[in-house]
Amino acid sequence: ILLTPYPPGIPLLIPGERFNKIIVDYLRFARDFNERFPGFETDVHGLVKREVNGKRDYFVDCVRQD
């Protein structure tokens, strides 16, 4: 997965990297910001937003290592 916030367009996570606390904290911030400020949503390439039953879900497609 490639996660790239825009702007500035600098990758947050590239294929082969693992999620860490800083990345998870940023994604939670983006989710919370988007819910608090509709119309000013963040744009993160690779972050999937979907509305289900009136509630937005955010997720990232990734491969789980067993």
C-alpha cells in the first residue's frame, strides 16, 4: 500500500513498511478531522473512505503477515 497525504504529496507509508504508532495516530487524526470539519476533508491517497448505514468507515488495504 502507498499512503500519501496531499498536500504535500510525501509518502507516509510505502509498500513493504509496517504500520507504527505515528502512522496510526495520523490516520486517526485524519478520520477525526474529517468528521469534525465536513467540506475540509483531508486527502490521503490510499486511505479508503466508505459510508455504511450513515457512518463513514476509513480503511487501508494491506497484506497481513502471519
